[in-house]
Amino acid sequence: MIRRDFLKFCAVIPFIPTEAIMEQTKKLLSSIQDNTDKEATSWYIFDHIISYTKSSSIDRLPIGERMGKIGMLFVGTAYVGGTLEGETETCRIDLTGLDCVTFFESVLGIARITKKPDPTFENLVKEITRTRYRDGKLDGYTSRLHYTADWIANNVKKGTVKDITQELGGVEFPLKVSFMSEHPQYYAPMAADSTLIPEIAQTEQEINAMKHYYIPKENVKDIESKLQTGDIIAIATDKAGLDYAHTGLAYRDDRGKLRFLHASIARKRVFLDKPLSSYLKTVTSHIGITVVRPLEV
């Protein structure tokens, strides 16, 4: 599919989409091959999601339920990593392909701006800038909240989310993050500019000095009943130098089963997976979860 075909399709469909239109948008999305289509396509995906939330009263739901409904609209979207990277640090948003972080980040951002009087794509950029960067200020590569532990702490501080892990029975999660500063060759900006490495190392020390909590995976089944749709799930890892290996959303299905909604690298798409406690057992290095609950705007 080429750009003009997608624009032609969008020109003839109603502004307020139905579920069938959302399904057709997903099919069109899966056919995109050319990167030049992605900017326009992201805009239209966003436009239709906002229209759908208004026409179906999703925007009136509590934020967790809004996130669940919006997250399910992305099911089937391709897993694509590295969409945030480029020659300069800007707030990139690509809804045509998502990784585990950009999935929950995009869903959260869209859910939050549905409560604002002017939910435009430009305001989505502002919202994601606020959550993606330290204290909401984009100031180069090192201002991005690269580590999930840093994202959680800074967004608790900003009032975006509440870390409920400890009240769910979580135990202290002693972190010693160091992977980025020890492996700058994996990060193009640091490989190109070695002066960034000490800044990242300083951030790592600050993260390690904070208190963090997680629920060991053998205890997750016992607390699943307390989780809500839209809770952000960060999966802790025992891999050296890292904090969390994966992220996604809690989603309670029609039968009341608490499942894991995420951009799956194994499935190569956004996928509503098995129950969360069962999913954790599939990867040996997954040692538990941290849970943060989104707060209303």
C-alpha cells in the first residue's frame, strides 16, 4: 500500500469510526511497507481512535478502563523496536509499529488526552514528552527516561501514576543498573558522543540509590485479583545491569481473567496473552513484577 492510497481511504470514511472501520484501519496498517507512510498513518490512526473514544463514550470511563479499551484497538499492530532513535533527540511517536514501552506509553498518552478539551496529535506529542522525559523536559538524549525504574519514579513524582507494588505485598528490589554506561556501543548516540556516557552513569547511580519494590513471580497469582485493567506492569529481570525486561498492561477479560496485554517480540505484534502469572513462568529470567496504576488527569 502506498501513501496516496491510504490518504484516499481516509478521505472517504466518516470522521466518527465504527468498530468495522477500526478493524479495516488495522488491516491497512498491517500492509504498510514504506516508512514514508508512517507519519501520515500514525496521525490517522490517532484521529480515528480519538473519534471512536468519543462516539462510543470510552472517554467517560475511568482511566484504567479507557486504557484497556484503547490498548485493545492496537491488538495486531506490528512489534517494531528502535522507533525512538534518530540523529537528534525529538519526541517521536510511531503508531504503525510499537515495542513494549511505546505501546503502554502511547496508550497512556491517548487515554490521558481524551479528557482534555483539544485532543489533537500535537497534544499527544506534548503528553508523551511529559511522560517520556525527566520532569517533562526534552533536553537531549540523556533527558529521556531510558530505564523503566527511572520512568516509574519520575512519573510518580509528576502525578501520572501511583506505584502500588508495596501495598500489594511487594518486597524491596535492590537495583544495580549499569547496562547502558557499560555497553555504549549498543546505543548510537553514546557511540557517537562519548561525553554522554558519564551523564548516563550518573543517572544510573541515582536510580540505584532509590528504593524500588517488586512482587516475586511466585506471589503474582495471589495478587492478580487486586489488579485492574490499565495497570502498567513492569517485569523485573535478574539479568546483570538491568532493571526490567518487559512491560505491558493488565487486562481483565470478559470472563474476569487477568491477562497480559503487550507488544510481544515473540508474537511480533501487540497481543492479548495468557494470564499474567502464567506468562511470567515462560521466561526464566523474569523474576516478578512492579505495578503502577494510572492516575486521572
